[in-house]
Amino acid sequence: MSKKKLTTTGGAPIASNQHSKTAGQRGPVLLEDYQLIEKLAHQNRERIPERVVHAKGWGAQGTLTITHDITKYTSAKIFDTIGKQTPMLARFSTVAGEQGAADAERDVRGFALKFYTEEGNWDLVGNNTPVFFIRDGYKFPDFIRTQKRHPKTNLRSPEAMWDFWSLVPESLHQVTILMSDRGIPVGPQYMNGYGSHTFSFYNKEGERYWVKFHFKTQQGHKHYTNEESVKVIGKSRETFQEELYGSIEKGDFPKWKMYVQIMPEMDAEKTSYNPFDLTKVWPHSDYPLIEVGELELNKNPDNYFQYIENAAFSPSNVVPGIGFSPDKVLQSRIFSYADAHRYRLGTHYEALPANKPVSEVNHYHKDGSMRFFDNNSGNPDAYYEPNSFNGPVEDESFAEPPMRISGDATRYGNETDDDFTQPGNLFRMFNDEQKQRLFNNIAEAMDGVSEEIIERQLKLFDKADPAYGAGVRKALGMVVA
Ligand code: NDP
């Protein structure tokens, strides 16, 4: 087979890709050697800013297949027929580490899904945990500072982490999950995924329901202990990539069963916990899991950078039949994710192959970086709206029903002080070995932290369950009465 011709980015054939152009055999390189300049300039521009959070990631392409009928809750077309298959992209990540960080670290994992539906992209940008450390996006930048490097030492700071967690009791639920067995998964396919936030569904009759999304691993949960992870990282820093990429290459496709929990709209005023609080779950006994479908990852992208590094997930991407909720962290992320991508990738980032919807895209946003797509209105005179030139128009039939939960605007504090019942429930679910590993993991993570901060945190464990505080004290070598 004849090989393709090597060219400049301008398409001109290249005669030599081996030597720069010099004035004489032993003379200096000429400025006119554009091939050399182009090659070096491209290398200088190979990196884009890494994500401030979730920088280290692994991903694949796949399919969501609908297996059960939930059309009484939502008119979203992705769910309209049993057997329907929608192409999708998944990206998993650690939260705190930079792009070169080791995969087998104790951290929450991002679990981001992009579904290319016939009515636009639906992004579910969740985690491998059903809750998060904070219930208000206002605290997010401060929380993330405590997970990243100290400004002077340039090291991660357990002092900052435990200081923040001990001063913000709403973090206890997520801290308990993070320090539990599930804190270091073996690979993306061995963990559950959760939409984490409460979203809403609305059906053809305009009835709204609150919804939580769950993806349960079909490979079984597999996790490393602290000791195992030290050995694993000593051998390879890329274990998640190896696990995910390797199993897909072998044809061993990872699968998750998709479920929803559904809450009728006005129940939100009655539950003992705030159903929009991201530090809380909805107990399964109150709102059971309803099976929806199966997610399968079955293709490694041909180019990691193009499809995984350039993937831009945002909770702002919802489709008709799916809406937001008053969850304060969700509300902040609706702004901040799309904003991060405009900064990191460029104005028209949604036209990149990883992000491009399969449905028609018609808008009047104009120029800016990456305006490489055509005038898609079909008529160059239709470049504003309203216009008389047959440009795209709105369609009232997609109007969302009004959200009935609202009140007076102010900066509301916590509704109740109950940051302890649910972490306590989780703790009481663990058997003795799981509890002991939790105590040990916490004691190890507290190494070097000031006594005052440790004491403050121990009081929070006590409030969740006295045996929780006692167990951590013992693991820390303290005398327990
Ligand atoms: P259930 O007894 O009905 O379910 C327990 C849940 O806990 C299961 O979903 C299980 O996941 C999950 N789980 C088990 N071990 C861990 C762990 N180390 N870290 C995180 N999750 C774990 O419980 P309830 O609904 O009554 O809730 C009890 C507690 O379970 C909650 O306070 C919460 O901490 C936790 N939980 C609840 C979830 C919910 O949506 N209700 C979701 C996840 C956790 P699996 O089935 O895959 O083993």
C-alpha cells in the first residue's frame, strides 16, 4: 500500500523531515526553515491548561441501553423505548491529583457521562459517591484549596484537610465514605457511579418529579487497602488506565446497571432531610431504586487527547424531560463547568468531536476561538434573531413546567444541624473488619495533624456514633475510657 504524503499543516508536501536547513554543512540554521519552526511551535502548544479539579482522567466510549419503562416520569427521548441505545462517552477521574498523579490514591472519583441524545447532549457529571463534602457551591473553592498544594510548602496538607473537615461538619458523610474500603477502587469498572445531585424529571403531562441517578457496577466492588495501594503505586502509577483500557481491548466490556430514585415534587417539602442537600442520600427504604437500563463501555477512543482530555462535561447540559433542582452545589456547577471549558478549551468547545451533539445544532452565537463550523442557519442573512430570513426559531412546545419549590431570597444557612445521622447509618452498616480499616485509614491520614484539630474532628465522629469516635481514638493510640 502506498504511504500518504507528509505535509505541512498548510498541506504542502515535505521533501525532508530529517534535517533542518542550514547555510552550509557546518553553518547556522536559517529563519526561513518554516518546517522546523512549525514543528517546534506545535510542540510548545501541545498542552492545554489542565483541569483545576479532576485533572487525571481515564475514559471510554459506549452505549446506554434502556431495559425498563420510566416514561410516566420523563418525556426525555433517551428513555422513550425499551431497547433504545444511545451512544455515550465516560470520563473517570481523581479530584485532587494533577495529571501525573498516581491512579491508586485515596480520593473521590469523578464519574462523568455524556449521552449523545437525539435532542442534544445530556451530561451527568457525578462521582463514585452519592454525596459530597459540602452542601453549598459557595464553599467549593475553599474546600478544593485544602485538597491541593500548600502555598508555601507546595505539598499536600493533611493539616488543612482535617482543619476544614472538622470545622465543616456537613463533610462527615463524605469523609466516612472516603476513609472506608471504597476510598481506593482498583479501577473504574469496580465502582458505582452516582449523579449525586438531585435533578428533576418531567413528563408529557407537565408533572415534575425529583430524581437521583445510580449506576451499579456489574463487575463487583474491588478496592485496595492502604498497604496494597502503596505496593501498587510502587509498580505503576497508571493502574486505572491499564484496567480500563486493557479490559476494553480484550473485549471484556465494563457494565453498570442504571437505576433512578423518584420523589414526587411536593414530597420535597415533607422529608425530614432536605432532599436537595448534596451531603444526604435518600434512603432506599423511602425511595427504592427503579431499574432503567444498562451502561456498557465498549470502545477505547482512537485518540486519548481528542476524546478524553477534550471532553467537556457540564451539568448545564440537560435535555427536554430532564431539569435541575434547587441543590445549591448543582446550581453553582451549572455555571462553573461550562465556564471552565470556555477558559480551558475555547469559546466553541462544544463543536469539538468529543462534545459535538449528534442532533442538529442551531444558534446565533458568533465568532471566537474554534469557530471552524459553517453558518448552520443555511442563510448568511439570518445572523441575528428575530429575522425575516428563515433562521432558526424557538419552539414553545419544549417549555419546562414551572418549578413549584421557592421562597424569599436570602443567604439561608443549614436547615437542621443533622450532619450525623446518615454518616452514623453508614458506619453502623460496616462489619467489624470494615470498621477497623476505617479507623486505621483515618488515623493514618491524620498523621502529623495538630492535636486541637484532631480533637475537634473526634467530637464529630462521636456525634455520628460513639463507637466511631472511640475506634479512631484507639487507632490513634489514645487511651479510651
Ligand atoms: P441500604 O442498606 O439500602 O444501602 C446501603 C448502600 O450503601 C448501598 O447502596 C451500598 O452500595 C452502599 N455502600 C456499602 N458500603 C459502602 C461504602 N463503604 N461507601 C459508600 N457506600 C457504601 O442503605 P440506605 O439507603 O438506608 O442508606 C444507608 C447508608 O448507605 C447511607 O447513610 C449512605 O451512607 C449509604 N448509601 C446510601 C445510598 C442511597 O442512595 N440510599 C447510596 C450509597 C450509599 P452497593 O449496593 O453497591 O453495595
